[in-house]
Amino acid sequence: MKVWQCIVVSGLACVLTVAQAQETSTPPKDGSQAAEAQPSEAEQDNTNPQSAESAPSEQETAQQADNGSAPKQDWTPDALFEHVVGRAKEMAGSSYVAPESSLPDELANMEYHDFRNIRFRRDAALWRNERLFEVQLFHPGFLYDTPVDIHVLRGGRIDEVAFDSNMFEYEGQTGHIRDIVQGMKPENLGFAGFRLHFPLNTPQYKDEFLVFLGASYFRMIGRDQTYGISARGLAVNTATQGGEEFPAFREFWLIPPEPDSSRITVFALLDSPSVTGAYRFDIEAANNTVINVDSRLFARNDVAKLGVAPLTSMFLYGENSVQHYDDFRPEVHDSDGMLMHTSGNQWIWRPLSNPPSLNVTQLRDNTPQGFGLMQRDRDFEHYLDTALNYEERPSLWVETLGGDWGEGGVELVEIPADSETYDNIVAYWVPDDDFRAGDERHYQYRLTTYDEPIPHREFARVIRTRQGWGAQPGESNGPPRSLRRFVVDFKGGELPSLSASQPVEAQLTTSKGETSELHVRKMPDGETWRAMFKLSPQDDEPADMQLKLTLRGKPLTETWSYIWDPNDL
């Protein structure tokens, strides 16, 4: 596996280093999702539950929490969160105890189609007809055989939501599952996770827009969007020789919102062999769904690599891909690039790829302003998939909120994949400072779903990256295939107002090899500008290229950042 570390100096990634890391990792059995092995979120949808004539009330589906997780008192949300922080800190001081599943084999070994056929009843939702928000729950089983505890703060007390088979419709061949769970104690079951519903698109229907399901994974959408990218609470030792560790949320606390509010708060307790954590999610359902995350982390053991604010997505092939796929669809991806906003106000765009071997790259900075995995291409004609609607997948942006994140890098992991059912793209912030046993960290950031582009951008953005063999048409004795021609198109900012006679220049650098035939021109649409060049690699070594357009030394565009490895041909 190749690991490339790109150090941003004056806005340019100029240093590459190569290291070795483990190419695969195995997710734990409790439903954690290894990016290279886990079906994408679009394949796990369990929406549109069917209603029934009767269902237990909220009071009947909750019981007072007397299990020692929180002493009885008049709780406020702030006091409760500090209690969760205290629990996380206390847990970090003791040895890790892996949770034991109490599920019978029939649930733990459930097939995917059976899991989908167990549907939560809409009329059993928490807060139904009481608030704009409603909560629906996931049945334990399938990949999710280590249930989580879900609590509700109500009237100053903490109530635990108890499992009840009457909350679910057991369709298809799942009737025997209902018989099994009805013979078990509710405290031995719990839930796989939960999802939030809100009238996001129309006042008449409460859309599912946020799901917590599996390890520390959660996914979110905004208005008129379709599930694609996921977020995680934390990534630990991703793409390292020792193998990845998957922290998991073990308990959740739901804070009831005001009846007409579009904001809701959720607390979560995270646990793993190396790290514990307390998380506060302040959620706003709107055109762009927003989550302010307050995370308090405690190291139980030394951590080789800490991944903060991790994002997980899928890229099978796109406009820049070299490989040919026998598929009627021109492109297949949930995200097509990683975007970074540096502390020095530079915007860097790195198109994604599906490499033949594991690639890890890093863009260096000190407390960046933000980063994200973006789905820039919103044109249906570029996907032609009427079922999966890739043009509707959200971009997910991480904005750092206060505090000193220190030196580090935004790391991008690209994992080989032969199917769109695998999430093969991961991005997160890696701090340089070691995270050793007994250490504490505090990170605050904002997650926002967007349709590209992100608002309030002053620079033009890359809208297209294409490459091909650098030979001339009809050339009988052409150059090696490693000679590449790159075409990068920019749009937005000041570019549409500039005439073709303006002295717009392309600033291009490469860490290895030689570039030639660099040209810049305005396109016939009057809005797009194109930069074209050839790259001749050096000794089959990867080349880290940086490109931007300028006018009399003033940057007009974000920086296009691309690594080309001739061994990928």
C-alpha cells in the first residue's frame, strides 16, 4: 500500500513520503462498518415503516432508569451531559470490557432481507403528534447484534426506552423472530439504533433525515437529498499496520425539543479498547441539516492514529477514472472530491479515485477552517441512474469551531473497490500530537449537508477533471501510456466576467516528472476556463500536482490538487 503525505507550504503540497500500512481491516461483529467491507448506506435503508391499529404509548414504552447509569435527581440537559462526560472519563481509567450480545442466534445471524422486513410502526414513534420531531427505532439483529441503550430526559428524570415487540411489524418470513423476542426480557434486547423524522420537505410528511446505526456511524440528509455519505464519531488507527479499531456508541440520551422547534439535542457515550468519549449533538433540521458536535475524548491506551470528525463515502468511477467499467452509467459515486479550507484561507480540491491499491494522502495545516467530502456533480445526465439518484447525494462539510486543533493533516483514504455497495473513501483530521493513555482531548465542529457549491466562496471552483493518453491522434509510434494529458475546467468567481483577452495564467507545479504544453483558454460557454497540460512521470514515481489560475498574480481559483501514479495504469 502507498501512503503519501502532502505538506502544504504556501498553499502547495510539495513533499511526498511513502510508508507501509495494512490494506484491510476487519470490523467488529457489532455492526461497525469497515469502509472496504461494509455495504454502503443506500443499501441499508429501512424506511417507510407501516402503521398498525394500536401501539404502546410513549409512557408505556419507557421505564425509569434504575440501572446505575445515572443517579436519580432533577436533571437538566447541561448537568446530564457533564454526567456523560464523567462516565466516559471514569471508563477510560479502567480496562476495556467488550460488550456481550444477549441476542439469540436467530437474531444475530439474521439475513439482510429479514432485517429489512422488520419495520418500526409509525404510530409507535416517540413524541408522535406531540412535536415536529419523531423518533423511530431499529430492531436488534443482523450486523447489529450488540444493542444500544436509549434514554429520554423527561421532567427532570432519565427514562430508558424499553424494547417492545409491539413497536414492530414482522413481515415476510420474520414471524418466528417476533415469537422469540416476545419470550425474552426487554432488558436483554435493546435497540440497534434510532432515526429522527421531521417535516423537512413538506409540512404533511415527516421525513427521515438522521440515522444513528452501527458502531459510531450516523448519516444525514438535507432537503431534497438522498442518503449517501456517512459520518462517524471517531476513527482510530485507520490504515495502519496494526489494523483499525472501531469505537461504538453504547448509549444515547434524547432531549425532547419544544413542540414547534426545528432543533433537537442528543448525547452519546462512546467506547472502544483505546478511547472513550462523550458526544453532544445539537441538531437543526433545515434546508441544510446542521449538527454542532461537542466531543470529549479520553485515551484508555496509546493511540497510534486519531481520526477526528471522520467521513465515509463511496467512489467507484467518475469522469477522471482510467479504468473502464462495463456499465451503462457514466459515473457512480456518492462523492467526487475532497475539499479543504486552510487556516491561510486557501481552498484545495482533490478529486477522488478508486485506485488498484490502497492510497493514503494527507494535506497538512494548523487548525484548518474546514474540510469535507463533496458531491459536486449534480447533473443527472452524468449518472443516468433513476433508482439511486447519485446527483441527489449530499456533500458533508466539517467546520472547526474554536479551540486549537494544532498541527496535523486532513487525511484521505482511498480503498480499492469493485462494487458500489462498498464504502471505500474515508477522510478525517489527524493531529500530530500523540494521544497517549490518560490524555484528554476536546473537539468542537459543525457538520453541514450541502448541495455543491458551498455558499460564500470567493474563488472559482474545479467543475471537471479529465485525463487521457498524451499521444497525438493518429500517431503511429506514440509515447508510453504513462504520458498523460490533463484537462481541468474552472467555473465561478470572477471568471465569467473576464474576457478571453485577459492575461489569465495557470500556475502549475509537480513533485516528480515534467509538465509541458500548458495552455489556458476561455470556453465557448463564456463562463468556464480550461487549463490543459501534459505530464511525463519520472521513474514510475507518483507525481503530486498543484494547479490554479491567476490574473496578474492574484488567485482566481481554488487549488486543484491531484496525485498521478503511473503504476495505476
